[in-house]
Amino acid sequence: MSILELRDVHRVHGHGETAVHALAGVTLTVAAGELVAVMGPSGSGKSTLLNLAGGLDRPSQGEVVVDGTVLGECDRRTLAALRRRRIGYVFQDLNLLASLTAVENVALPLELDGVGVRKARLLAETALSEVDLGDLAERFPDELSGGQQQRVAIARALIGERRLVLADEPTGALDSHTGESVLRLLRSKVDGGAAGVLVTHDARHAAWADRVVFLRDGIIVDTSGPLDEPDALLAQDGAR
């Protein structure tokens, strides 16, 4: 079953001679239980693809469908509800609320969707424990390191019944050990029935995916199966 579909999607910024074609006719399907890694040089359209998949931007042409819903046909309220309930997004700049503690940041999407405060907090505490931050739940973002803030953002993206998880370089501020644990969590969420899209520049991280898509100048130029098994890559690295 397809959770995410991009159907001949174009995204053009600007007009006339100054127009920038961020995406040019991208067609991509991601099924339930599938993790797709997106790789490519800077400016290739990776983040644009994620923004469109997450309903944060609209295509200039083509359709984006999430769990059977055509995003372009949604009004702002419907789209916001869809993002709260179905889509988990790990932003490159994290987007944590400075006035909320770690546990409050993670619980917020559930509370906005009507989950009781006590239940949302319990789920948020569990999510933080899964990223080894259970003992820092009451700290504010400015009391956490960059890597800890990133793990809070990941816990927020994975909490609840998310059908689609979008991650933009989710391990960028993490050491290799913590990064590996985060990728295992992402993989576990996908194996549980969600669809996942991981933007990365690192082949080691792309190795966790079922399929790798290569973007260049807004066009999918190649698609492959897994680059290698993650555990095999780790073993090779340890043998050096």
C-alpha cells in the first residue's frame, strides 16, 4: 500500500529568466514498511521534495498524495490536521519551541490533536527514553546540547500513529553511536508500518534504506536497492 506518492511533480521558484526549477517532473512512490533514502548534491532538490511531501509547500504542477489524500485539495485546516496526525517531520533546523521543555515539545503534536495532557506526557516520556533522553525531559532546549536537541526533535517526529516520517539529515549533530541508535528507531517505525523518506549525504545512513533515490538538478537520475547492510558497513569500519 502506497503511503506517499509524488506524481509528475514540478516546483518552480520565481518567474521568467530568473525562475529556478527546484523539481522537474519527479514521480516517486513510497509504500508502507518502506524507507527510501534521497541523496544528491546541494541544490539538487532534496529539501524541496521533503517540504512538498510534508505539505509545507505546494507543487507548481503535479500531485502529492499522502495516505490517500491529495494535499493540493486540502484547505489549511485539513492540511494542518493531516500533518499533526499522519506526518512526522525531522527538520534540519529542528524547530523546537524554546519556551517548552523537552517533554512538552514532544507531547505538543498529540495535545494539539486532542490527546489528554496526562496521556500525551506519558507517551512523550516514553519517546524521549527511546532516544536516551528520559532523564532530561524537564530541560528547555537552550539547556541541551545540539545533539540532545536533535534527539528531542526525532522523538517528536516519531511519536503517535504517524503514517509518514520525513527526516532531513536527522543525524547531522550526533556522534556515530547516537546516530546509529536514531536510525534504528527510524527503521523500527517504518518496519511497524509507516513509510519513511530520509534525506542524507552519507552512504552509511542510506544503507538503512530499502531503496536509494539520487536527485540532480531537480530530476531523479538513478534509483538503486540498499547500498549495503548497515551492520556490514559498521563491521568494515571497525576492521580499519
